[in-house]
Amino acid sequence: MKRRQFVKNSSLAAISIGVFGKLIFEKNKFIGDTPTTTDVLGPFYRPGAPFRTDINPPGFKGKKLYLSGNIFKDDGKTPFSDCLIEIWQVNNEGKYDNISNDFLYRGAAKTDKNGNYNFVTSMPIPYQAGKSYRAAHIHLRVEGAPGEQDLISQIYFKGDPYLHTDMYSADPASAGRILMVTKNERNEDMVHFDIVMSKEFPLDNAAFEKIIGLYDFGKGNLVEFYKKGDLLFSKDNGQISDAWRYTGNNSFEDGMGSKLQFEFLADGTIKAKVAYRDYPGNSIEKYEGTKFLKY
């Protein structure tokens, strides 16, 4: 499959474009009801990151980066308390910790009653992905409550030499997530990033139960669909590769505009039909798989 080969070669997976609403710049930050735009999930998301706010490895003596912000509900002003935020990034060699039990440079936290979150990390570096370079970035996932759509996104940093050549940071939807690194009162590097959630279009658990499982897409391609929060995640031959939000009528969408629809046949067969919008070129590739295993 062309797109699957693209994912493996580039270490990129899915991009998602948010919807623009009212936005006002006030006191050095944007406020309003504009949902935070989503971004590439990447193939290196690992569920189960430990709850910790300092994601630097033990004994770290390098230059720290303080990441903080507020998370708001979809109205852009109500603090979103007690919601989960996960972050992950590469180390100073441009590598993700994909296998160790230490979950290096990965962490999770819950927001306080005012929707505040805080992490201590260090500045990630750009790294090569296939034939191009990814701009330095930090991944994040926010899992809220019913009514608020879970979010997968990234932040970037002003001045990065690859911002305009990395197709994800160069996307116009990323503009509000390219952040200025400033100094705190201790002259340490810091970035502030406020997050506005979007409204959820819910699918009940009974419907999710019908579609989750393992699907055969032919030619040795096995895709597992499973639920996490209110998103449908997919594993391509065992590797987490995409996240899909429900859009109605047994259909889902990822941020590239790719479509995923489940079809229920009279004989009990369940089919998954995917129309991938591939980057670059915006070409459409269609694939079909059949469910053959329910855990």
C-alpha cells in the first residue's frame, strides 16, 4: 500500500485540520472559541505514559524547557479541569523511546481546577523523516469528558529552520501552534500554550463494540481498530498509525480528510472502507478490509 509505505518511510501518520472561529489576541495570547487545530499523530504514540510533569530522564543536567498553559472547553473560556494531557517527544539524538519501561520523554498529567497544566522538559531537536526533516515539535493528546472532542496535536517553535519545509508545521492550520520561547523569572526557557477543545460528535459504546477488532486488508496488511477516549485508533500491522473522529453514519475522518466507513452486511460481515488522502499530492487511495477477529 502506497500510503502505508509512506508512513513507514517518513515516520509520519495523520494530520488533522481544525475549524476556525472567533479569535482575539489579548495580553500576549489568543483567546476565543477557536478550537485548537490537530496535527499528525505519528507512529510513535505509546499508551500508558506515567503520570509525571518532569519528563526529562533521571539525572538530567541540560537546559530545561518549561511548558505550561490552560485548557478550555469548547466555548473558549470555561476552564477544563481534571482532564488528561499527555506529551511525548524525541531525545537529544532525535529518537523516540519506543520500547523501554521508562517511557523516556513521555509523561501525563491532569489539569487543576482552573484548567492549568505544567510540564518540565527540554527543547526537542529536528530529525530526519525519510528524505526530509521534521521541525522540532512536542506531541500532545488531551482526553476530556463527554461533549468535548479528544485532541491530538503538536507544538512547534519560532525560528526553527525546518518550519517551512516540514509539510505539517508549514500547514496554515499549524500557525497558532508555532510558539515563541521566552524566559521566566529565573531566566529559564519557557513556552505557554493554551488549548481550546471542540465539541464532540458522540458514538455510543455499543456501536464502538461492533466495529473494533482486527481487519484483513489483503496482501498481508492487518489493521486493528480500537477505542481510546472518544477516538478510534488504528494499528497497521501492529504499529499505531492513525486516529479517527466520528462524523456520523458509521463514518470517521482523520485530519487529512481521509475517510473511514464501516459497512454491516446481512450475513454479519463487517467491512472497513478507507479512502486515504495522501500527502503530498492530495491523491485519493481506496482500500477495503474485512473484520475477522474480535478480542
